[in-house]
Amino acid sequence: MPNPNLFIETERLLIRPFKLEDVEPSYAMNLDPDVSRYTGDGGVVSKEEVERRIVENVFGDYEKHGFGRLAVEVKGENKFIGFTGLKYLEDMNEVDLGYRFMKAYWGKGIATEAAKACVNLGFNSLGLTRMIAMVLPENAGSIRVLEKLNFEYEKDIMEDDELTRIYALTKERHQAKP
């Protein structure tokens, strides 16, 4: 049973643990080249690969860390529109905020609303004191989301052979935001 704190309701969204029923719409979302352009994971190869990632990585993170990426629905629509959530990155010893949404939901504040809920979850319920977000420099939309949430640019790294920006947010900075 997933951590009950992983069920979040915002003004417009239901944010919940992934289910196997999310494989098909997640696969469809990732087939869109506009959606996968800035993901840094090389895009989705097959529906089976999406299922493997959800079962091994996402469900594994719930079991091992008590949190992970979460599916997002618009209230009343009862369908997967994307994901958000926190992921512990063992190789960096950091917790990463991530999000990805179907193109039909871009430009509506959905990513900001969902990501803000996960930032609050991390700092208020999970006891985190810091989190990062990784974004490709040309992904202006995602950078705007992070800046709205008070993340600060920290450094550039090479990740999956691509220049990647690291943005960071501390609990103190988050709480100090007006």
C-alpha cells in the first residue's frame, strides 16, 4: 500500500500513485516528440519499456523510499494527463522534482500547480531540507515553472551526454517565499 501522503488534491488536480492502468496513456504521452524533446531519456522505445519503468522504478521507489513519481489527473476527468513527483537519485544523493504532461495541458498552469504540491509534500510531510530539478537549458517553459516555485539555478552538469542545468530549492528558501 503506497504512503497515504502520496495522494494529493489541489484546486484542479488529483495527484496519486501510479497504477498499471497508467501504462497506456503514459506511453501515448511519451510518443509525442514535443513532450519527449526535453526529457533527456532518449524517448520511449515501447509500451513494455514504459511498463518496466513504472513497475521497477516508480513502484520500486515507493517501496524503497516511501515516495516517487506520481500520476496526475484533472478533477472530474478521471484520466491520466501526466506525472509529477519526487525521486531520490542515489548517484547524486539528491531528491529530484520532475514533471511531464500531455501537450494539451501545457500553458494552463498545470505543471506549476502539480509541482508546487510535490514541493510542499517534500518539505512538509517527507522531512526534506533540499531538492533539485534538472532541466535542459533550452526548456524555457520548465525553467519558468521552477522559477515560480523559487528554485535557483545552481550549476550545469553533463547528464546523459547533454548539458543539463541543476536548479535547487531549500526548505528555508521555500518557506521564505512571499
